[in-house]
Amino acid sequence: MTRLVVLLALLGCVVVTPAPGSSALRVLVIGRSSEGRPIEAIEVGDSAARVKLLVVGCIHGNEQGGIAIARRLEQIIPPPGIDLWIVPVLNPDGVAADTRQNAHGVDLNRNFPWRWRDLEGIYDSGSRPLSEPEVRAAARLILRVRPTISIWYHQHLDLVDESGGSLAIERRYARLAGLPLQRLVRDPGSVVNWENHVLPRSTAFVVELPAGRLSRAATERHARAVLALAGRR
């Protein structure tokens, strides 16, 4: 889909461009990566709606399967009364290098300020909570939008994580996507733990996709599951 993206992050400018079948698709540069790459958030739907849905396609740069779902969601009209926010790639430096971490070697999903711990190695949590520009950009967006539901895509476990929000919402997504629901370890400094703490009336959860690229059918199934979930709120 062709769209004009104007990178005016310092001014916080929104670019309004047409989306297929909808009145507008709004693109906002919410920050820049450690190496200066823009981080985009795309808003589709009714900006005045009470139900806010956030979808993040990729936080670990070597787990890129969710990007296809995010891009597909840009092309679908959300149900009435839904304000859909999409961040296809939160970690563009990691995607460019095909690494889990950002360019500073930090695992962004260990850098959020909820039960943060100083971790090293592959799960390096940074020098302090919110030390990374990508994490600060995500936190600002979340506190501004206050999503009703947030879905964060990972790989490669092929399941929905019981992440500490509404079990009914997590179970419904698992059923719609055809995935099992399991409870994974609650990692220190993770974004879903932080979101569920600071926004206790909302639900943030992890979807672990299978390894490799998603098929077109799987991409469509997950995109439809997102919108069906939002439509039932």
C-alpha cells in the first residue's frame, strides 16, 4: 500500500493518508531507534472511540512473523467504535541486524519499569528501566492511548500466553487463532507485565507465533482474530 510518511517526530506531526476502504490512515513517528531509525505507529478507525486496541508486530528483531499481521491490519477497516493502533516494528535496528536485541545489545522486553532487574547476556535488561529509546517511545504511546487491549507478537512457541490480563480475552484469541493457551514465565521488565500493572482495567498479552514466515492464510486468520476480539468488547 502506497502512503506518504513524513518524519516529523520532534513536532509530533500526524500524516493523514487514505487507506483502502476507509476514510483515513494516520501515521505518527513516535520515536527513533538507537541508530536513529524512525518508529512508526499507524492509527486506523475512530480516534474518538472508547475501545482502543494496540498491536505490536515485532519487539525482538529476529522474531519478525508478526510484522505481516500488522501490515495486514493496516488494510482492514476495524469494526465500528474501535480505535486501532498498529506498531509494525518497535525494534527496527534489531530487524535490520536480525538480532533479538536493539543496537545497544538490550532486550527491549526486559527494559520496562515493572520488576526490572539488572540482567546480562542475551536478555540484557539495560543500565536502568526505560534506558532504551524504543522502550521510551512505546511507553509514551501506551500511556497516551491507554489501550483497552494490547497484543504483542513473538516467536517461536506457537501459543497464546496467559499474560495476567483478562483470561477470557486471551482464551478467545487463542480459540480464534487456533492456538493453545499456556502460562509462560513472567519475565522481569516485560511490557505486558508493566501494562497490566499500570493499566489494570486493560489487557495486554503475548501471542507466540510459529517459527518462520507466516503463510497468507495464517496472517489473515490472526488479523481477523484481532478485529473479532475488538468487536466483542
